[in-house]
Amino acid sequence: MTRALIPALLFFLAACSAAPLYTDIGEEQANEMLVILDDAGIGASKSADGEGRFALTVDRGDFADAIAALNSQGYPREDYANLGEIFKKEGFVDSEISQRARLMYGLSQELSRTLTALDGVVVARVHLAIPQHDPLADTPKPSSASVLVKHRAGVDMSGHIGEIKALVVNGVEGLSADNVTVAMFPAEPFTRPRRGNNETLAASMGVIALLLGAVGLAGAVPQIRKRFFGTRGEDAEGDA
């Protein structure tokens, strides 16, 4: 009985030590997240759900560190909407105001996706202000844009402000570079806390003690039965 119990206990302890980190993510992003976790010294595994989506799993003791490491690199990435999805046919007629709002949102999403693809960028947000056309106005109001860029710590993005403005200006009709504001902020670097040898040893000894305690208890059942029930327990076991 004791020997049969050991594999089951080992399987139970291994299952209890794993925790799902993120689910329903694309394979490309899942692979990128695995690389980040590996660079941070955190072991992780990837599994498929059968529908083209994936999940990441880490040890429960690494859960908080894994979240911090991924967040410092802007993961998981936002699923940006594209203009095709926003303006897909749905069987009804949009008002001019609704179409304009959806166009501004779609352009913001497309530009944010483009800027996030730049090396060193963790998160990018683009906010557009495109005034409605007034045919009676002598001078049309100019469009404007605000761009927020969160970049990796230690990466100098100040030399790319002109390129970022150009990307936004060329993506919005009637927008000039003078009306584009770019604000950059460094992301907090991830530093995994050092775990002392005593802490690691204590955790390992705790698991070992749990395993040995469970196995020892199973082996002690016949002695306990004999101590309190004498031969009657053995006779009852034999009759069964």
C-alpha cells in the first residue's frame, strides 16, 4: 500500500505546485512571453486549448514574479481592433456621428498597434482629436493627436520622437506634426528578489516532510489498528 501511494502523492504535489498564469492568448505572444520569463529565470510551460489559443503555467512560488516580469515588458499585449473589424457589415445603417467615432477609434487602435511594434516600446497609446467638418466655417479647426509611449528601462527613445510623429501624421488625414504631442515614460525595471538559501531549504523541507508524513501515516495504519483493536481488527480484515 505504501509503495502504491508514493507515485500518487508525487503527482498530487506536482499538480498543486503549478498555477495558470494567462489563458486564451495567441501562440506568437505565448512564445514571446516564455522567452521573457526564461530570461528572468522563471520556468514556465505552454499548453494549447485545441482552438488555436494557448495558456501559460508557472510554479505557484513564481506566480507574482512572473506577473511583474511580463508587465515590465508590456505583456500580455492588448488585442488591438482594426478598421475591418470596426466597420464590418452588421445589417444596419450607421449615423454620421457613429461612423466618425468608430473611424477615430479605429485609427487610434491601428496607430497604437504600429507604435507598439517598435523596438523598446512597452505600451503605446494614441488619442486623436479630429474636429467635425463645418462647411460654414471660414477656417477649419486643425486636428491634433496625443501620443503616450512607455518604453523599456535603459532604452533612450528621445531620438525617435520625430519618427513617431511622422508615423502618426502620415496615418491621419489633415494632421500636422506641430499638432502632435509625444510623451515618453520609462517602465519600471523588473528585478527578481533574491531568495535566501534558508528560505529555499525551508520550502523544500516542507514538501519532503509532507510527503514522508503521508507515507508514514499510511504505513502506521496496521500498527494503530493493532494497538487499539488488538486481534479483532486483524480478524475483521481477514473476514473482509
